[in-house]
Amino acid sequence: MRCAPIIVAISAVALLAGCTSESKPETASGGVPDTKIRAVQADIDGIVASGVTGAIATVTDNGETVVLTSGVADIDTGAKIPTEPAQHVRVGSISKTFTSAIVLQLVAEDKVRLDEPVDTYLPGLLRGAGIDGRVITVRQVLRHQSGLPEVAADPRVDEYRAALENRIMTPTEGMAIALQRPADFAPGARYEYSNTNYYVAAMLVEKVTGAPYVDELNRRILQPLGLADTYLPAPGDREIRSPHPKGYGVVDGKVTDVSRIEPSVPWAAGGLISTGADLNRFYSALAAGRVVPEAQLREMRDGVLMDAKTQMHYGLGLGSLKLSCGAEYLGHSGGIYGFVGLSGATTEGRAVTYTFTKDPDAMPDLAGLLGHALCP
């Protein structure tokens, strides 16, 4: 499974290529300053010039949203990525913020306590070599401090191969695979990203609410915020149903369309499909305190250092970063077969979502990308 964060600080050489895009926004600016549009467009043009197949940037500022694209939607036809209709993409680990937000809503309802052991809600689930759900807390799960081994380290947990082999995977099967390996460290000892944590988080949601995770996602997040272009595909629903660019990866040495995957493998850890506009709306609402109450938002923002170069911190399913202008980015990144994404907002109402339809050979300067889009 490739549901991984992309918070890696690399030299921004790719951003300095200075190419001119053939894709322009349909409206010149609206509330988004022209200087910002030009800077973001230059960024995604440079990333495409460095070898990425396509890129989409959705920028929200002053109550307006502009979509910028660069590169192609389909290598075979050479078709450009359109700005309309809205392009749907797999968002990978950006899904984790949605899952965490549901758990924090349950905390606000006094149905879950962050410092309670997981075993209180899922008795007997977490057992193994060095693994004990009686000492691993909900907070440690959401903040990747549980020590649970990475389920994606097992070759059976591969959403692209599962689709080729017509396999689905239940959360119980995924957990059984993960727990065959020993703990990576003692609970609370450090931060280390593990998709297994968000299998546990979603299973906790199901146990506490008595409803399928997808139903709680729809009822608590998607419907209230009007995120009509966001959905968690059902097991076996392997296509991206709505208009979308193809996502590419290198398979057996050849650049290949890898858009078709088995969504039950990433599930709540990375299975969502969405658009840039929907993600901007979600993170803007979250940053404004309209998804979880202020007390729980403070818990989500209370992070540990995850990357010394960028000074990115990771809270409860939410990354934070102070930008050069002093604004604070709140969001998440994600990588899954065919798609790499970065999304988030500031408390001042600005938001951005970047999507690349192939892994960059070298990750661009993410802090620079965010600054161009989120600073005034």
C-alpha cells in the first residue's frame, strides 16, 4: 500500500524551470491575486517540466477558488488536463484527516477519550510481540506514536496488485497481516508514520457508533460540508467514476496507467477520491472550527516534530507548518498509486490543493509551494 505522506524537503530546482503553461484559469483572478496565480502556475509548470505527467493546483483566497493545470491527462492521447469539469483524483493519506476528525467529533460527544487505551473500545484487537492495546492510547494511534508495525510493509497489502488479482481486503485481514510483525517501538517513544494506525482509528469509529465507517464519514463530514465530489469507494469499486486525469507509475520499468486500484486496501487510511475544491472546502472548514469544536481542534493541532528540515509538526491526523510569511498551514499530504497530493488551509481563509499524476523524481520544496499559495 502506497498511502504515505510526502513531507520531504528537497531543493526546489524543479520549480525554477520558468515554463509557460498552456492551461489558464477560465476567469482571470476573481478574489485570488494575479501575482499568486502566476506564482502557482509557474510552480506546477516547473514540476511538469521536471518529468511529472500532470499537475493540478486549486487555490482559494478571498472567497474565490481558481483551478490551474499543467501537463497532460492522458499520455497516449496527449489531452491536456481541463479546469472544468472538476477533476477527481485519489488523495491517499489526506484521507487520514477525515478519519481523525470523526474520532475527534466522538471525543467532543464524550464517546471516546484520547488518553484512554485502545483496548477500552476494541478489546483484544491489538496483541502481538511488543503490542498491547491496554497501553496504546487513542491519541498515540492518531499521532503515529503507537509503535504499531506498518501494514503496507507486507507485499500482500498492495492496492494495485489487488485490483489486478480481483482481491478485496477487509480491515480485519489487514490488521491480522500487520500484527504478524513485532512493534516498531514502545508506545509514545517517538513518532513514526504507520497506516495501521488509521485502520485502528476507523475500526474504533465503527465500534463506538455501531455504523460502517463510510456511513459516519458521509453523515458527519461529507454531507454537512456539501462535499458532493468526495467519496470512499466501496470494496471492488476500482475505477475513478467521475472525470479524472490518469495517474501514472513505473511498473516493471515502464510508465503505466495505475489509476485502477482496490480501495478496500487503503480504506480509511488512504482510499478517498475527491477534488481540489472539495478538499479546500474541508480544510478551510476544519481550520475555522466548523468540523470539530475548538477544544478538539486544539488537540488536533498539538503536534510532534515529524520533519526537522521543514519544521513540519504532526498532530492528530493533521500536519502544521509555519510559513515564511507567518501564516500557519494546517493540512496533510498523500501518496497513492498514480497520485501525489498536498492539501490544507490557514485560519485566515486561504486554502490550496496540489495534485501530481506521477511521483516527482525529486520532491519539490513543499514549504515553497505552500507559501506561494497560502501567503497573502
